Amino acid sequence: MKYKLLVLNDMHIAPNGELYHGKDSGDIFRRSLHILIHQQRPDLLVLNGDLCAKEPDSRVYHEIASICRHFDLPFLALPGNHDDPEIMKNTLPLPETVFRNAGAKDLLINPADPYCGWAKLHNWGFLWINSFDHSVSREQMDWLEANKDSFTTAYGNLVFIHHPPIRVPSVFMENRYPLKDRDKVWKVLRELPKLRRLFCGHYHRRWDDPDEPVSMVSSSLYSIHPEAKEHMVDHCNPGFCRIKLGKKLEYTIAELPENMLQL
């Protein structure tokens, strides 16, 4: 039986039903989950950063946990640049806990940062990295260099990080909010044993790199026009990614039609 993941990012949930860019982002998150789970229930939900709308807010993290409990859905929450890892640690399950509960026995956790670690599950490796301040810290880089040869697994490794570690066609985001020192980060990640694919978000667009194993999942709230020099909403079709893991990686990056959320 294949292990199934559902990936969402850039939900930008505002507390107490407040609107963000004119949208009730918390309700959109809930409705999107309802539709996606009804279509195909995942074994694990991955929330790959920018859970909060503007500023980190513990009320948002509590709301996310409540929604996931309502759907009886285990979830892995990773920080983006609109999040605060310290607040997340006190309100959401840590990655180590999530993977242990899922049955992972082999784990390596960065002692300097619980949002940087590796777990082996169903003969696949899962590496998660913290880029909440638009960078990968020196402590994380040193840990990756020291431990990357230990990320051994039969079928390969997947990486989850909020920011893309390579250039992605998006004029506004590339000019304003790229990952710092990304060439150095990608050099280390590219050398991981059996790197199968890296999944990221942040740029609010859907993208599969033609040359590198990097896939970007669009925001589950709105997409930014990739050719606009200023912040411009392209559409509001919630993005998502489905991953199926057997002996091989299968994944689909897609978007829900916005009008589905009205049903």
C-alpha cells in the first residue's frame, strides 16, 4: 500500500475570521481540506510554511490544530517567513513527534533546531529544513554537511522547505524575497544521497523545474502573477500537491477551482 501525503503551503490564515486580501483564509483552508480529503484521504498532511497571514499568532496555530483534529488528520507543520518557530513549538506537534507517531524509528534531529531534521519512514527519507527568516542558518548548514551521508534509505529522500533554493520565474518574489545564499544551500541539498525531489512554496505559484528535482506548490489562498513587477494577484484557485510513495515517487501539483469552495 502506498503512503500518501497532501501538501499545502502559504495558507496565510488570519485570526478570528479576519480577512486577508479580502478573503477569509481560515475558512478557505477548512473548505479546501474538506474537499481534498473527501477526494482522497492522505496519511499525512504537510503544511509547508506561512501558516499565518501577516504576523505569527498563536491563535492561528490553535485554529489549525483544531481543524486537523476535526478531520482526524495527522499533520506536519513547518515554519515560513510569516511564522514564529518558538510559538509553533508551544502550540503544534513537533516534526519529531509527528514522524514517531507515524512509525518512524530512524530519526536525526538537529539539536539546535527541531525544525531541521530527517526521518526514515516506509523506506523513504524525509528531510525538513527551517527557512523562516529567509535563510538556512549556519547551524543547519553545518548539521546537513555533517549528517547528509547518514540519510540512507532504500527508495530515496524528499526535502520540505518553505523557500525555493533555486531561481524560479517570478519577478516580484525573486526581486523582493528570495532565499539568502541559496546557491550554497542548493549545493548541499543537491549532494544528498538519492535526492528524489524537493518541495517548496513561498512564491505563490505552481512550478516544476525542468532541470532540477524541485517542485513548487502554489498558495492555498491566492497566486501571484509570475511576470508582475509588483505584488499582483493572478488567481485564487487553492494550490495543493498529492504525493504517493511506494517503490517510486508519484506526485501531482494542482489547484482547486475557486468556485468549488462555494459548494
